[in-house]
Amino acid sequence: MGEDPSSSQMSEDDDRSPPLDPISSNKARNCSGSGCPSSSSSSSTDYIIPYPDQVLENVLENVLCFLTARQDRNAASLVCKSWYRAEALTRSELFIGNCYAVSPRRATDRFSRVRAVSIKGKPRFADFNLMPAHWGAHFGPWVSAMAKAYPWLEKVYLKRMSVTDDDLALLAESFPGFKELVLVCCDGFGTSGLAVVASKCRQLRVLDLIESEVIDDDVDWICCFPESQTCLESLMFDCVECHVNFEALERLVIRSPSLKKLRLNRYVSIGQLHHLMVRAPQLTHLGTGSFSSSEGNAQGDQELDCVSAFAACKSIVCLSGFKEIFVDQLPAIYPVCANLTNLNFSYANISAEQLKPVIRNCHKLQTFWVLDSVCDEGLKAVAATCKELRELRVFPVDPREDIEGPVSEIGFQAISEGCRKLQSILYFCQRMTNEAVKAMSRNCPDLVVFRLCIMGRHRPDHVTGESMDEGFGAIVMNCKKLTRLAVSGLLTDQAFSYIGQYGKLVRTLSVAFAGDSDMALQYVLEGCPKLQKLEIRDSPFGDSALRSGLHHYYNMRFLWMSSCLLTRQGCRDIARALPRLVVEVIKSDQQQVETGEYVDILYMYRSLDGQRDDIPKFVDIL
Amino acid sequence: MSPENEQQSPAGLNYDETKLTLGLPGSGSKRGFSETTVVGLNLGSSCSSSTTVDDEVKTHRPPAKAQVVGWPPVRGSRRNLMTSCKYVKVAVDGAPYLRKMDLETCKSYQQLLGALEDLFSFLTIRNDTNERKLMDLANGVEYVPTYEDRDGDWMLVGDVPWNMFVESCKRLRLMKSSEAIGLAPRTPSKCTSSS
């Protein structure tokens, strides 16, 4: 789960390798060229310097064909000039972690035979309205460059990019062999764009729209797929908030014999779901749509049919949807529970009592997303059954501060005791204790992702009244594989001292309303060598803290700091010290003319191509 | 919580500071974080006055608490789950179709009747005192709203407090008055068991 970017829909953290250091890639170019004596790692045992062509051939045949991971390829490209060239010619999957770190031109110039591209745009805090609209991350320049450079492009994966209908049209027209389009957290396009992709991409196997905002242009895009049999294997449109033509959808499913993954939106009723399931019993991944009836339909024997429809779909391993659930329909899914590895109930407002009969059958469950409406009691039921659980996400039904929450340290600790193989947790709650967090650090040593969101700002340990320093300290100390951490609650500089001391593998850190002084940030910047993505909001960190990271910023993908104590001058000092860093100062309130003492948002990232040319008015690059 | 706290916002704030704004709180030199405080709401004794909250807070932060953009960090698509999450099926005796309605859109039994009237155009609210009934004026048939609760029992609508009703209602049925005689309107034991 989550290893192939195009299949990581449920797990958002799919970064595995540090990005290429721009300084090192310069060194590669200076290396003297062919027949490097240093390439003694190649198989030749004689001492005659081989011809460049022979070296290239050996490399291509013996080494590079086995290298798929980009970090391995990055390393290979640094050996010498000919390895660099050979690697560039044979890289077929291109990963751009920050769309502004490199220009489309530079990327397409270096890698000429790319078949699959992944591009990430806006920083994650943009999901929570912290980034003003129209900041950037446009797909346009990329698709234009690729249209010329990669006629054989097959796959595009975009995350947090602005994509227009014109971009999609260009994509659909430019790549005759195009197979897979995955848009995660994207916006700027509508059903017209989808229609063009559906009609022109005749080899399309995957069209996945995940958490993206799609404009309703009143275009019946489902009707636009070709009338003949399609190659579709995956069609996910659960985030599309527009009606779909059901008859067209049903016909599409009928003529898509390879369809394995289907995620419907909430405009598909349970009766319609039943029809589709009967047509596609081979499905492995199903998003159930609304899971309730539309207004005028008779129910009668529909319930019975749904149970048999689920029983007939013997291959379902991943179930989601339930966007407007009729809870008394829930028993229909019992036949598939025993085989489920992924279950997403995060849109279903169900109680513990309603969850229990489902979850007690889900012995193979590895990924579970749920709302806190199931309460601590529901989580205990999960802990009792789901011994294979690797990833848990508990979302709040009511995401406000200062209310009584239905889940707490009780459910949290129960999970830690029952689900020992846990690797990833995201937990929203109103109260927590250090003891429960420490328990999890001991019970779940395999944790890679630990994200705890105590929703009340600066909330201390609910029982002792102390800060949450010790709990988070225990996590970084005991969970030796931890790469992603999000902290919350009342935290002093001590917590960050722990992170700097023990968080040696931490790559992504998310901080909000925490810390007492600059020392906190300094501990992290000095102590965490693998840190790549740091997002901080509303914390008392100032210019001197920022300076303490100068040695490290070129190794990072980005730093985001909003509502902190950074001055413009402090940011300018960084920009001057590190010329390859793009230092963006962003005004969060576009109407505001005069700036206060502190910068609203600092967003900085390394770039090989200097500042971007599409800066909106509210952004200054220092 | 004591009655006086129910009228004012937590920790006795003035409303300006809790007003929602688009920008980050505290424009200019004031920063949002400096306006936040440890929330004392769930510590029972601290609710009595704002000064008590100050004393309880182990840091130096002032007591003001403004709404903050993007916190808690929940994406927009997940934010409106409180609304439209209580769909129930509604059946009318004698009609071959079922409808569904969202109980969350109503705040009282009177509103529920109004919604039922909208849902089934042939029905009108009958203005009897104390009785909740709907009538088909065309043929004079009277319907009484009933519901199935969590225990699977069929109850007359209107006997329990509204919120309790929303919590426990699984489905609605508009039963003909003539057939609803068997349903006991108020038995004390039933009321307590459905809480």
C-alpha cells in the first residue's frame, strides 16, 4: 500500500527518498568523462580503459535496468559523466517533489525518455486555507513542455497542482499512448476537462480523482468515453460533486471488463450501486457513493439484493464511500468484511454499536479510516479484532475546539494495546495524556507516521495538567523508524529538544501553536539531519531561529512558517546567504496594504532555476 | 456549567475577539498565537471566571481566544459532516414508495411535521391541539408519525425531547391513525430506556 504513487490514494505520505541535492548535481557535471578509473565497480577486470560506448553499454545493461527507485538512480547519476548521461536516457519515471524547484525545460532537457511523471505543487497547509488562492503551482507550463518532449508519455500523477481544462485538453491531445491520470488535491478544472480526457485518451486505464475540487460545467463527462470496449481498470470520482448520468455510467461499467477499482460519488444511490455491482463482480476496490436511497425509489427488496450483490463481489479488498449512509443498510457489507484490507468509514457518522458488527469480522484489516463518532468504545472494538492494522485515521465529526470530544486517550491507548503492528496513525481528539502517548510509543515500535491533533490549542495533559513534552519525547525516543511527525497540545522547548535529539530519521515535521522560544526551532534544525519538509504555524520562532538552519536549507524540500515572529529583514538575510533558495514572503490577507512587524507567511524552497515567473501580487520574493 | 456561563462565551470573552474573520487573527503586529490560551472548559472549576482561567494557565498567554483559520487542520471536504448526516427513511402507510429525509435539518417536532408535509404533497398538518397528525384532505385519512428507535420498538413521535429523538430514530413511518391505537404514548419505563 502506498508504494506506487498512483495507488497511494488512502495513504498520503508517499515520499521515500530525499530529493537530489542541487549542489551535488553540479559536481557530477564537473567530473571528467568517459572511462573514469573510478568506475572500477563495473564488471571489467582488465586494465585497458574501455571505449565510452562500451562503458555505456555495460552500464545500461548491467546496472541501470535494475534501478527503479529514484534515490538509486540519483546516486548512479553522480558517478561520472557517462553514467549521468546513461541514467538520464534510461529514467522512465520522473518525480518532481516541488514544481518550482526546477523548470519544466531543465527537467525535459535532462530526461528525454520519460513515460511517467509525478509533480507536487502547493505545500500541505494550503489544504487548510492558509495559502491564499491563486498562489501558483500551475500544471500549464509542465504539460506544454512535456507535450513537446515526451510524445510517449503514459502516466501523470499530480498533487496540489492547479490544473485547467485547457491543460487537460492539451494532455489529451498530445499523448496518444496516455494511460493513467491521477489528480490528488488538485483544482482549477471542471467536468469539461474530464470530458476531453475521457473522449480522447483511447488507451486510458486509470482516471483517479482524489480529494480534488471539480467545477460543475454541466458536461456529461461519463458519456464521453468511447463507445467501444474500454481499457479502464480504475475509475475514481468520489470527490466530484456533480450529478452523473447513471445510465451512461452503467453502460460504461458493462463495456469495461478490466475495471477493478470504482469509486462512486455521493450522487449515486444505493440502488444504483447495486446495479453496478451486479455488472462488475470482479471489483477489488469499491467506493459506495451515498449508500442511501435517492428520494423517490421504493426500497422493498433492495436491502436483500445489496447483501447478495456484496456476496457476489468476492474480490473486494478495499471499501469506502458511505457518504450519506443509511445505517440500517450497513449489514449489506458483511459478506466482504473478512477479506477487507482497507476500510474507509471517514464520511459515515456511525456509532460504536453500529460499527461493532462490521468490525468484528474485519480480521485482515490493515488500513482503517473512521470518524470519532464511534467513540472510545468503537476504537476498543477495532483494537480487539484488527490485529493486522497498519494505518489508522480518526477524523472529527465536529472539528471545533473546546467541545466534549467522543474519543480520548482511552481509545488511543486501547488501539496501541491491540494493534501492535501499527505503522501510521492520525488521531484527532479533544483530550490526551502523556501516559497514553508513552504507551503507544512502547506498544507500537514500528510507527513510521505519528500525527496527533489535540484540537484545543495549547491543551495540556488532561489528567496531570502538564505539557505534552514527555509523550512526544517518548515517541521520538522509542519509535526508531519514525519519519513523519505532527505535534499538538501544550508543548515547551523541551519537546523540540527531544525531537532534535532522537528524531534522526524524521523527514516531515508539522508544528502548530507550540514552543516557547527560538531554541525549539533551533533544536530541530540542528538535530534532524533528514528533515526535508517543515511546516510551522503560530509559534514563537523568530529570525535567529531561522538563521540556525542555514546549513540545512539546501537539503530540504521546503520550509513553511506562518504567523511566527519572522521579520522581513530576517528572511532577506536568509535569501542573501543562500542564493539558490527561493524565499517567498506571502501576505495572507490580500486586502491588507500595510504590513505589520512580522511576516504573515514565509515559504522557502531550493530551486535550480531561480524565482518563478508567475508570482501573484501578494507574493514577494526576496 | 453554571447558568451564567451558558450566556457568555467561554472564559468571559467579549464577542469582538471571537468574531470570525477571513485573515489570520491579530493583523499588524499582534500575532494569533499570542491571543490564544489554554482552554479551561473541561476543567470544571475554571469555568466560573476568566481570572480563574488565567491562574490555571501555566504559561503567560492572555485569555483571549479567537477563531483561527485552518484549525483544526481538517480539509474542507471533511468539514460539513455534521450536516446531512442523519438520513432516515420515511414510509407512509398505503404508499408504494419510500422517501428519505435528513433529521438534522429540523430543530423541533413542529419543523419535522412541516418537512413531512413538504415531502408528501398530499398531506397537510392537522391543527389539533397537542396532537401531531397529518391528514390527506382528499380522502380524510389521518396519519400519525411514528418511528422505530434503536431498540427496534415503534414509538409515537413527540414523546421524548427532540435531541433524544434525533439520536434514537432509525426510521419514520406515517401510520394511519386507526392503526396507531396499539402504540402506548407514554410509558415511564420506555422513556427512560430510550435515553
